Amino acid sequence: MATILVVDDDPTVREVVVAYLQQVGHETLEAPDGPNAVIATQADPDLVVLDVMLPGFDGLEVCQRIRAERPDLPIIMLTARGEE
């Protein structure tokens, strides 16, 4: 199965996503913020599930930094942002 990096600053969201992915047989890595997400990509994940709103730098900047190093790495953007 795939190794999936889950990046979210909300520990509950991270826990739920990680639990589901592990339940279906994937290995997971976790990062709570932008800088740690970029560092975690050095572990060579197969996919990144990335929150848009993160401390450090936001998910869009994380995406740009990952794309600069690993242009073929799939990224799924995750957000709970609704209408304000």
C-alpha cells in the first residue's frame, strides 16, 4: 500500500484521517504545520493530504515548495473553510 503524508494543524482531523488510512492498509506520516510538512516529504511519501490553512506557511505555499522538489507527487488539498 501507499505511504501518505497527512498535514493538518488540527490534531483531531489528523487523527481521524490517519486512522481511516491505516484501517485500509496505508502507512502514514504526519505533520502539524507547513515547515514540518516540507521536511516530511523527504521521507518520500506516495501522496500528500494537505490542509489549506496551516501555521508557519499555508498549504498553498507548502504545495508550491513540494512541486518545486517533487513535481509528480500527488497532493489532495483538504479544507474545512466555509463561508464566513
